[in-house]
Amino acid sequence: MGLFDFFSKEKKETLDKGLEKTKDSFFGKLSRAIVGKTTIDEEVLDELEDILVSSDVGVETTVKVIRRIEERVARDKYATTAELDNILRDEIAALLTENKSVDIKDSFETEHLPKPYVIMVVGVNGVGKTTTIGKLAHQFNQRGHKVVLGAADTFRAAAVDQLKLWGKRVNVPVIDHGMNTDPSAVAYDALKKGIEIGADVIIIDTAGRLHTKVNLMNELSKIKRVMQKIIPDSPHEVLLVLDGSTGQNAVIQAREFTKVTDITALAITKLDGTAKGGVVIGISDEFKIPVKYIGVGEKMDDLQVFDRGEFVDSLFKKIG
């Protein structure tokens, strides 16, 4: 395999390890629920429903999964509890396939993208937004792509400083005007700089303040308008970063952000430190927005492109 083959053995091992807490919690509960039972009856399905909900898959998605299993069991009169994990695996994989979480073989390649490709990153404070931007910049940079970062979260000095540190760490230029400056002016200058140096990717950090939704909507709209003066079809991607360890709070944040701006992709972070990895399934199902990246570790390469097949494989690995 080459250095940047999409799913190397190392990346797969990292994904397996990152989902261990979710897998152990979920299947530990499932094993206890079906002990001594052989048939997939109403009682088993009720237990499974509770387990899915408690794993932050979400109520609506859980109901959908249970309905699918009921239909499958009705068709196959010989289905037993021993087969429940495989049946569940199939239905979750099918659900992800039907949603827009399609496999992206390597979204760090830019040949098929507009140049420069502009990504506007949104998300509330504390979800790992700036760290995600730094990791994205690193991986694009590692592939030989020129990257420019724009520190447009100007309402927190820490956000600007953190992005500048990431820029130094991954050897990528950061455009900033300091704190309490006009975010759209930062974005404008970042795009201008990107064009000047022939950048492949420009990533713009923005403030996340859900308690002032009207102001947030106005601010994001202004940033877009100003960027479009330089690159008419920008931003090409609006990436919402969510903290997977917060479970249903991440779903609530997704709902709020989709109300104020057009989200085109999702990054779900911190899955390695939680048993709430089921939230990826629920968010994918509810919003029909591609889950593009998942965070499964602290290292810069541990922000992985989401592959539904590998995700389901890791989640259901070594069962039985």
C-alpha cells in the first residue's frame, strides 16, 4: 500500500480502537439482553430499542431500525438471537448507504475540486473546531497541497491564538486581524492571500454562538457575501464540527446550525473517548448531510475520512 492509501492497516487499527468504548458498551448490553433467549421476539426488540436509544442513535432512527428488523424477522421465520448482531449490522449499513454518507475515497485530494477550494468551518466553542481545522490543514499539506487558514473567529482571543499555533505547527500561513475585528474582512484577506500564492485549499474558521442565532446567521451570511466578491461560488463547503461525546447535544447543535446556514458536510470529533458513537448513525439518518470526517484519536492523522463500510465493520468487529 502507498503512503496515502485511503484505509491503511494503521488507520483501520486506529478506527477499531477509537470505537472500542461504543462497541463494548453496546454489545455488552445486547449480550445481557438476549442471554437465555433464542428467538427475536417482542421482548428482545424492546430491549434492543432501549439499547439503541441509550447509545445515542436517536429515537427516530431507532424506530426505523427496529421496524426494519421486524420486517426482516417476519420474512425469515428462522431468525434467531444468534443472528441478531448480523441482522443489525446489515440494517445499519443499509441505512448509512441510503443516506448521503457515501464513501469518500480520499477527500484530501483536490484534483477534482475548484481551485482554490474554500471551506467555511462552523460549530460551537469546545467541540474541537479549531483542532479539526489544524488537522485538516496538516493532511492537505502532507499531500503537497498549498493551504491558507483564516482566523475569522475573532470574538475569542484564544481561538485566533490557537489557530496561529496550529499554522506554525503544520507550516501553513494563517491570516488574522486579531480579536474583536470584522470576521468577513479576515475571510476576504484569506481568500486574497490564497489566490496570490496559488493555494489549493483555504479554510476559514468562524465563531460559534448559538445563543445569538440571528447574529450568527447574519454574520455567516456576511462572510459568504464578502468571500463571493473574490470567488463567486465560495464557500464550496460548509463544514459543521460536532463533538460526538456529547451525544444528543450534538444532534441539537446540528439542528440549530442547519436552521441558520446551509451545512454541506459534517465532522464528528472525540469518538475515541466516548461510548456514544451511535450518534454518527442518528445524525447521518436525520440530517441527510454527509458525515465527511470522524475524529478517533489525538494524533493529527486521527481525523479520518468517514467510510461507512469501515465504520460498520469496526463497530461490529469480533462479535460472538
